[in-house]
Amino acid sequence: MGERLPLWVQTRCGLEPRTLAALAVVLVVAACAAAGTFWAGRPEPVRAPEIVDAAPPVTPPEATPPEATPPGAAPPSGAGAGEAPGESPGEGKAPAEVVVDVGGKVRSPGVLTLPAGSRVVDALRAAGGARPGADLTGLNRARVLFDGEQVLVGVPGSPVAPPAQPGVGAGAAAGENGGAPLSLNAATAEQFDGLPGVGPVLARRLVEHRAEHGGFRAVEELREVDGIGERRFADLRPLVRP
């Protein structure tokens, strides 16, 4: 290439063939670099972003409203803050079942488990019924059973509360002629009213106390009834039994 240049160019530039070749290589490299830069910086089509559906809002779970408690009723067990300090769960609840011993002239005597609130007639039915000829006089089949009591059917000499007589108190009837003491768990309000020192108001308290506490398990529990002091308890103790 140097030989083809005009002489005056060769003379003025004084380029040797090697220098000219190096210059040509540099120019080629520069042209390639410029072409690469132009190619890298060319405009490119840009795609629009895809539409993404918004996530549904998360609804917090609704708090369950506390069950309404009737006035005067105890709060449900396990209420946490609603429980009184020192009160254990289930305290004061009536038992769901009662266990009674049915004996005497029944087809299947024994210890029976019955639902709470069952009556004497239910216990007789669960024991297979009374045997033929059994004397059911004095057996109150409509009485509500309490846990742990014994029901004797048609047994001579079995402790049965004597019937109240007009003008004669149940306590007097029990103390005279060797009568049996009055059953605290079987007597009616009228029979309690016949005891010495017991009037209609105290008789009603005895019935209410018996229903609230599931019956009397000992004669000493009479002291827990409002209106019965030590003197009245001493008068009633020989006239009654659980």
C-alpha cells in the first residue's frame, strides 16, 4: 500500500510499511468496537407488564360472642376471667346421675344407676317391678330419689315415715308407740311442719335445702338450715333420721 501512495505523500508522511499496517489494524479494531457499541445500544421493543390480579383481602375471623347468662345463673365452666377466684370448675353443679340401692320384694334387687331427677317409681321399674303380693303401702312412688339412698319394698319393719295425722305432729307420732323417726329425705313439708318447733316457713326451708344439696346424708346437716340452732337441733335429733 505504501508503494501505491503518491511520492509526495510518502515523502511528507514518512510512513513505513510496518507503521502503516499497524495503523490499518488499529482503524479496523476501532471500527469493530464502534459497530459493537452501536449494536448494543440499538433500541429494542419493550413488552408491557402482565396484569396480575390483586390478592383477595384477608378477613379476620369474627370473635364468637359470649353466651348470654341468665340473671342469677352461674357462669359456664372454663370461662377464664368470668370464674370467681378460688372457684373450681364444676363446683356447685348437680350430679348427672344418682346411685340407689333397691331391695326387698322386687324382681331384680341391687344397686342401680339412674338419671338425676328420677323418682321411686323409676327405681322400681329399673329393678323389674315389685313382686306379686308386695305391700307398697307407705312407699311414696312419686318421691324424687337422691344419691346414695336405699329403697326397700314390702319389707316388714322397714323404716317408713309415718303418715301425718290431723292434730298430731309427725315428731309426736314418731316418739309415741315406738314409731320410727321421720325420714329427712322422704318427709313432706306438711310432715316437717308437725315436728316440734318447726313451722311452715322452716318446713319449706328444709325441703328447699334437701333439693338444693341432693338430700340429707346425716342428721347433723340440719345445723346448716337457716333457723335451726343448737337448742332446736337437740329437740329434733331423736325424732328424725337421714
